[in-house]
Amino acid sequence: MRILVTGACGFVGRYVIDELAATGHEPYAIDLNQPRNVDAAHSMKCNMTNGDDVARIVSELVPDACVHLAAIAFVPDGTAQPELMYNVNLMGTLNLLEAFRKHASHARFLFVSTAQVYGAGDGSDLIREDSPPMPSSPYASSKVSAELLTRMYGAKQGMDVMIARPHNHIGPGQQEKYVVPNFARQLKELAKGNAKPRIMVGNLESERDFTDVRDVARAYGLLLEKGRQGQSYNIASGRRISMRAILNELCQIIGVEPEVVVDQEKFRPSTNWAALDTSSIREDTGWQPDIELAVTLKDIVESI
């Protein structure tokens, strides 16, 4: 398939491009910046908030499918600039859906949302895809809104749409404003003797479900090949781990024992996101996470 990947220069986009190329597809890369060093058949610069640009590219390429990743995904950015986040995450999605409706209505359209649409869970039950959304941030709310828009195009325009709701994913190349690569960077500086033997942290009691980004990219490829039209799919490892355990593992990998200091600016009350039922994607595509967390963490350390 000829597959358009939006946000192709982002952390996840590069892995999706690699996965699609490796499995025999023809990925087309678009991003706010000119895509470089990606294994794509075509690479184009595109601002998703410019409907004319989006329509021109879709009309020229006429893809068979799309993985829509382009978004502002860092939650604090949305809190600081909610208007910008909605403009990119919602209106950008509208522009893309309209372009596909007009120029490639036959294509499969995978909208990448987030597990944060469910809000926090109490851990007592696994959350299925038909659970009601309970967004607790502008980011999650923007994704719920874009999900509804995507569903509407599927229902009213007959488009072949699907929604992916991944939990946290990590791996080599993730920006260091995110917690795991941030920890790894601080610890490597300690190991080099370039910093005081202490690490600044937020709330280490918070628990997360981390999946390797390479497993997530593989899930998106399988959904394009085998997913069911109109369905939403949870994507998660099924293992919850505290940030304290993540930090301890990174310390062991790097070989340091720093003083741990809580930075009140980073500290957030514990929010243990909902545990996800991933039976739908497993049953429909055969997907399951393959990469162990220890391997992911070692790869992150080596990449910094």
C-alpha cells in the first residue's frame, strides 16, 4: 500500500516509516519540517493547519492509507497553549479528513489518539474501547474531539476509518522533555562526572504502562493491514511500573547511585492511568508487544 504518514519527523513517525518500508509498503512522509533521513518514497513539508496544502498533497499522492500522527502531544504544551493544541490536533485532523474525502475516499485512515482519553482509572477493571471518555487535560480533550470527527467521517461519508489509543511509549530518540530519556540523560551526565551526584525527579510513585515505540509502530502497520473498519483499538504492554522502578533500573544499567531529590516544579500528584484491555487488537491482528522493558531502557541509554 501507498501509505501517508503525517508527523513523519516525530519520535513515533520515524519508526512507523521504517516499519512500513520493512513490511513491503510504500510510505509517504509529511511533516511541518521537511522530512529528512527517513526511508520514505516521497517526503514533503506540510502544515496540517493549512487546508490547501493538505489537500494538494493528498490529491497529488492519492494514498491507499494514512497513519495520522501529526499532533502536539506533550501535555504541558497543551496546558500552556490550548488554542494552538486544538488548532493542530483538531483542525489539522479536519483538514486531513476533508482532503481524503475529496481525493482518496477509498483509503484506510488510522487516527492515532491516546489512552489518556479514558482519564485515570482505579485499577480495578481493564478499560475496553467502548468505555466512555473522561479527558482530564486539553491534550486528551483535543484527541476526544478529533476522534468524534473521525468517526463522523466514517459514519456519514463512508470512509474506512479506525482509531488507535496507545498508552505511553518510549524508545531511542524520544525528546528529553519526557521523563524516561530525561532520567537517562541526567544519570549519564553523573556517570561522566559532569554533574553533582544527584538526580532531580518528580513523583516517583506514579505508575505507567510503557510500550516500546517499535512495538507500537508494528501495531499501526498491522491495523492498516488487518484492522476492522470503524473500530477503536487499545495498545498497551499490560505491565504497570512505577517511575521509581524505572529510575532504579536506569541507575543499574548506567552504574550510578545518585542522591534522589524531588523537584517541586516537576512533582505532580499520582495519576495511575487506566489499565487497558488489548484483546481487540490481539484478536484482530495477532499483535502483542515483543520487546522487554529492560531492552528498551538499555537502548534508550545507548542512544543518549
